Amino acid sequence: MYKISELAAAVGLSRTALLYYEKQGLIYGQRLDNGYRIYRDSDRQRVRLIQQLLAGGLTLKECKACLDAKVDRQLLQNRLSKLDEEIEQKQQSRKLLAAMLGEGDLKAWHQDLDQLAPDAHMGWLMKQGFSEKEAIRLRWLSKNMNEHDLYMTDFMRVFEPLERWGPGSESDTQKALSVVPKDVTHILEVGCGKGLSTQVLAEHSKASITAIDNEQSALNSLSERFNQQGISSRLNTVCASMTELPFENESFDLIWAEGSAYIMGVEKALAEWKALLKHRGHLMLSDMVWRTSLPSQVSIDFWKQEYPDIQLVETRIKQITQAGYRVVEHFAMSEEAWMNYYVPLAERVNTLETELSSSAAWKDIKNEVDICTRFAHEFGYHIFILENYQ
């Protein structure tokens, strides 16, 4: 026989908990003439059994049902499924915390967060000590906070000597520029890189050009080239983020963005850059699009990781129209532009295979070359020339 305090000590519960159990009909105490409540050993054992059932995820009400009648197998199955879900959630939580401590891969987490909350993701990365340029590179390239420095070292080793860091050709740039009115006087080029397009804009227009990029070394090379050609007075380079352009509204007749709008998101670029254009000013942007409504699963899986916002041309045109632009012209980037980039890149990858075959960056670049040469008929860059008419 146990007094309530003795039973509480035996099962590791409080007196209040045992009184609640008794109220729910889970145990049955007896009151003596002296007012004390006593419990039998059967009550102790029922409490122990209840504790085991509670540890399995059952509620007190469900515990009582299991004690008073045959076990409800469906109830237990439901609880087991619920427990499996909770375990999976806990495992995911553990993987994330371990990865953030450098004990695992953060790549998938960064990819998911960038799709769900890109601006918050960017802000969080910068609070972790990354510059804006590095945060952008982490989002689009390494996707792993712990391995980013090593990844970018190998990445830049592959790309540094290449003339082009993305698909393009002088003929495509000229074709797009020919659609724009000839009286353009002020051009803003967003993401100029090494300035291959900047050179074409300078040769085929009389406009002054403001070229922005977040890589100062690229801007220095561009300035030096224009100096050598004696046309530096037409060029103004600005090291800045495309998401926070330091210019007055209605400053430009033409904004030129070859392969760069995806970094901040095409729809966001359409909205934020619009204010910088004069009324009836023009915007040229190129973007990766689907060339078929039924791409292969290989292509779908690749772009789901590399550029989740890839769209059909028709979808982009609808977004463009909704943003207050008129589509003046649009056309697929040429095969020449595609090969100008991927042929030298493939050669560079092969050259470095012996030295970098274990590098994550090298493997990613090699995979891109493989997918983008074998499945190039399913996707590619598309050029849009737009007029700001609102």
C-alpha cells in the first residue's frame, strides 16, 4: 500500500499529477478513516504502463482507452505515422544545424531559401559577414556558406583567362542595338563584366555609357581599354550593386542588361529599373528561357537548381507587359553566341581536369558544359528589347 506522497516518489510524478490521474479514472485511490488516501501496487503498475504509453505519443485519454479495452490498432498506426513525421522534421533540423556548424552540406538549404525568400536570404548572408558581391556569388554559385572561399578560388581559376563569362556575340548585340532609336544619348549598362558588349555599344552609337559591375577589376580593365582607344570621355564606370543603382530617376534613354537581370530576378529588375528610364526609353535584357514546353527531366532538374525562375518566352512577355513595357522586338540568341562561351569553357575544363577533378566548382562547371551542349535545343538565352511606355 502507498500513501499518495509515497506513490509520487515511486513513479517520479507530483502529487497533483496523481490526483489528476485519479480524476480521469486512470488509478483508484481509497480514503481511510483518518483522511489519508492509499493506493495499491496495481495503481503503481498502471501509472508505469501509462508512462510508457505516453512516451509512445498517446494522450491520457487514449491511454485510458488502451487500458480499459482492446488496443485500437488504427489509433496506434496514426500515432506511429505522426511520430515518423516528427522524427523526420527533427532529422532535418539536426542536418541544418550541423551544416551551419560546418559539419554538413548547406547547398540544398540555400537553394530552398533563395526560392522562398530571396531578399531575406540575401540580407541574412550579409549579416553573416559576406559582402554583397560574395553573397550574390554564394547564392548563384557555391551555395555553401562553409565551402564558399575554396569554391570561388577554383571557380575563378577556371574562368579568369576566358574572354567571355557568359554566352554572347557582337552580332547579337548589334542586332539588338539596331532596334533602338538612333538618338540615344545616355546608356546604362548593368553588369558589364569585361566590357565586350560595352565596346559594341560604343562603336555603334554616339551615346555616353555608364557601365556598372560589382567587380572593380573588370571595370579597371574596361576603363584602360577605352583610354587606349581615346574614347574614355564617353565612359563612366561605377562599382555598384544592380539592386541599388545610385542614379536619379529618368536618367537614361537605354538600359542594357545582357545576362545579368536573373541575379536580382527578371520581374524585380523590370520594376526597379523602370524608374531610371526616360519616358519612351528602352530596356534590353537577355534571359535564359525554355525553347520547348516539354523539356527533358535532365534539363528540368538542372535548371531547378541553377535558375528556378526559367520561363517560356510567352510567360516573360506577359510579365513584361504587366510591368508597363511594350515589346519592341525579341529573338533567340544565336548558336554562335552560345558556342562563343561553351567551346572555350569546355576546353578550359578539360585542361584543368588533372588538377581540379576533385573540386566541387570544377565538377559543377563540367556538368553545366555537358548539359548545356547536349540539351541546348531545349533552352537558351532570349533577347528582349522593350519600350517604357507608361
